[in-house]
Amino acid sequence: MANGNSIDDIRRQMAQIRRELHEDIQGVVAGAEAVTDWRRYVRLYPWPCVAAAFVLGYLVVPRRHKSVAEVVEAVVPVTQQLAKTPTVPKKEKRTGLVGTLFGMLMPIGVKVAQGYATNFLENWITQQAMAGTIPGMPGGAVGPAGFAGPAPGPKSPGHPGPRPGPGPGPGPR
């Protein structure tokens, strides 16, 4: 009976290892979530986070090299030139409108093409499966909606046929 006890011991040890592994994985996941949670750092270290945000903002925003007077001197001739030029020709406006319409309708066209391609691929896979050319998928007779098996109807064995009674239409009032 020593053999039976060793098998039970091995099973107990394996269950213990699985339990410990599960607990270790849960600890790793909890640690990873804690490390990636930026809100935790803001709660624990609010002032260093404010300082880091200030430094990051300072580095991201470009410095101003010109004084206000230099900017005004540079802008005035440009605005005077713009005031003298005629309006934008209509041809360019149409191009902008066509481009805008194309930009709005393009995602719709992509969705339609994607739906068509998906439908075509599903039908092709169904046909290949029914023909038996896809390994692992049984071929057979195709029923009404492309499903394998006999088509239900009055000629099927065990099917009594249509039920007698009123046909489709509004029910009793």
C-alpha cells in the first residue's frame, strides 16, 4: 500500500503547488497594477507630482524669442497684403468641399466594403466546408440557411406538415 500513499502524496503536493502558484500570480498582477497606477503616485507624492508636471510643461512649451514689438512689425505687412488680395477663387473652395465630403464619406465606404468582404469570406468558407475541402469540418447536405443536415419541411420524416388553422394575419381583437 506504499504505492497508493505515494500517489496520494504526489497529488496533494501538486494541488499545493497549484495553489501557491495561483497566489503568487495574483500577487504579481496586484503589484503590476499598483506600479502602473499613476493616481497612486499622485495620492502618495502630491508635491513631487506637481513639480514634475511643472517641469514637463516648461520643457514642452517653446520659448519666446521675439518681443511683442518685433511680432507686431512682422505681422502688419502680412495683414496689409492679405487685405489687398482678392478672395479665394471658387475652384479652390470646391476642392475643399469635395475633399471634406470625401473625408466624411470614406469611412462609410470602408465599412461597406469590409461588410461585403466579410460576407463573401463567410460564404466561401461555408461552401468549402460543405464540399469537404476544409480538414476537420464535415461535409454533407446543405439545408436552408447553409447549415448541414436535412432541410426541414413537409417531406422530412417525422414532420407533420403545416398546422391547420388561421393563416398569418392579425390575431383576435
